[in-house]
Amino acid sequence: VGVARALAADPPVLLMDEVLFTGRTVRAAIEAINDVGRAASIRLAILFDRGCRELPIQPDACGALVQLPRQASLLVEFGDSAEQDRAFSVLPEASSQTAPA
């Protein structure tokens, strides 16, 4: 109820996410906002943009564009201090199965 009342005044909304990849998570967040009311505007800020969008979603602010193979993962870890924060890519392991002879 509190969220619905807050959105009744059509406030601007700022969505923040660590990694933007396909855009599906952002779309789900926008749909959740629309379920409880109407926002005057929705802005998107992200730390890392992976590209490879499945949906037409673009961030308003982006920390860095990171180009990785589609099958790779980008992991972001936040520590207790800025010195402990880090991001790194993880490639899937090669299949240990061999093709039949």
C-alpha cells in the first residue's frame, strides 16, 4: 500500500543494476513499477553494460562497456570497502565429452 501511494503522485524513478545484459531484469522491474502505479519517468543507471540486448533497453548512465563472449558470466562482488569491490569474467568450462569416432 505504501508503494502504491508513493507512486500515485507520478514520481520519477531511478533503477540501478550492476550488470545490464539481455534487458529482461530491467523489463521485469519496469513491469513491477507499472503494476503499482505510474512513474513520471524511469531512468536506468548501471555499472557494467554487456551488450547483447534481447530487448530495446538502453541505460541513461553506464560505468563501463564490457564485451565478453555471450556464454561468459560477469561477476560483481562488493566488499566492506571500495578496495574490496571487484568484477571479473568467468568463461564456461570446455565440455569434457568427446565426439564419437
